Amino acid sequence: MSTTVHAATPPQESPSPATPPPSPRRKRTPATWFHGGGLTSVLFAIPVVLIFTYFSWGPILQGLVLSFQKTNLVAEPSWVGLSNFEYVLSDPGLGQAVLNTVYFAFLALVFGFPVPIILAVLINELRKYDGVYNALAYLPAIVPPVAAILLWKFFYDPSTTGMFNTMLSWIGLGPLPWLNSEALAMPSIVLYATWAGAGSTAIIYIAALRTVSTELYEAAEIDGASIWRRMWSVTVPQLRGVILVMMLLQLIGTFQIFTEPFLFTGGGPNNATQTILLKIYNYAFVYGDFGAATALSVMLAAFLCLLSAVYLWATKRWSPS
């Protein structure tokens, strides 16, 4: 008796449905733009654009025109061309003001710029009660600048009973003349500016640190890296983009320093803290020459634009891709 064995036939796979071709992109015409609400959007945007242009670019264009005029904003202005620029450039006090501004920017960059980064890293490492530390770090930014400067002027009292001189006497130093010394006046202003701005800048770095992967810090801790090593090898590379932007903003801000030297020393002693913006203020509100003040303002703005362009070009290779 023979048995016939039939080979199993594999099931036939059903053909997959063909992917439908993409629908042709609808051609956008003025009619479709109109029916899609484009005209309504433009009508809503026009008032905002006009208001922004008037209050943002209006003063800039008016300042450009004013820099070519001789005026005190009371009498009828007269067109003088480049005479304001020639007058400002021939001012013997301009060079001192430029050097003082560059000196302030240098001190603020070397001694003041690393402080917020270090403060942010320390607060980030102290994970317990970090909200309290954030509030304490931001506290100087809440204090009104005028009140804070007046308080620090009291601290800078050059007598032996001044707060800072009293603290120095504990270690056998002082008293120092602080704001009354040509050599110490600018470093004293930089010390206050660092205290006033470090907290708000540190908050930005703390927010950026929240985006850094914790696995990198955990791997560094396992390898036995100290906090300073973790900061140099993990934090700084991860915050490279933020650091470059904040450095540019600080450079622009330090070249426009005005409030601190104006309230601390008024530009003294012996013009040791006379800055470019303080010079502009004197042109406008002391001498009544608004044409010269705007001319110097235009030159400062042009220099800052050039500085920003050179900085962005020089740091392009270090910027994150």
C-alpha cells in the first residue's frame, strides 16, 4: 500500500498595496493667499511694524541727521556737515576717555567675566536648596542701581572707619583711598559692576547648564574628576555657544558704561574714570552741543558694529555647528 506525500505549498503573500503618488503641490496664487487670510494678517501687522519702526529706527535716523547739525535743541539747527566729527576728534580729552573705556572693558573681561560662570557651576553642584542660592545670586540685580551705588560709595569711604578699610585693617592692610585715587578708582568701579551683574548673568548660565546631559557629569565623577576638572572638561565645552554670546554682549555693554562712573566719581579724579558715554553726556547736557554728542554716539555705534563683526568672524570656528 503506497502513501502519497504532498509537499506543503508555502502561502502566497498578498501583494502590498502600491504607495499612492504624492498629491501635486497646490500652486499658490494671489487668490489663494487672499482667501487664506493673508490680507488680514498684513492688516494686523502693519500697525505693529509702523510703531516699531517709528520708535526703534526713528531715533537712529534722527540721530544721524543731528550729527551733521549744530544745535542745542532750542535754537534753529544749522547744517555743518562733518564739522561735528572734526570737533570731536580734535578734542584733547577724547583719547583719555577712550583709554579709560578700554581699560574698564579689559578689567571687566579678565576679572568679572569668569565670576558668573564659576558662580553658576557652584550653584549647579549644590543641588540641595538650589532655589535659595539662585535667589541670593540674583538679589543684586533687584536692587536699584542708584541705591546700590550710593551704598557702595559708603563702603568705599577712604577714612579708617570705612567699611572696606575696616575689613582690610583686620589683616593689617589699608586704609586705601579707593575712589579718590587715580589708580584705584576704575578697579573699584569694576568691582561694583561685577557684583551688580554677576547674579543675572549666572542665572543665564544656570539655565544653560540644565540642558547639559547629567551622564557626562556622572561619568566624570566616576573617573574621580574634581569640580574644577568637570568644569573645564564638561561645562565649558557644553556652554561654548552661550559663553561666546555673553562675551560679545559684555564687550558691547562695557563700552557703553555710564551710570557707575557718573554716580561714583563724575569722571574723576583727574578724568581717570571719564568714559566715552560720560563724554557724550557732557557734550549734550553740560556744554549744550547735541550735534557733537550725536556725532560721538554715531562713531561709537559704528565702532561697536565693526567690533561685533570682527568678533563673530574670529569666533566662528569655535562656535558650535
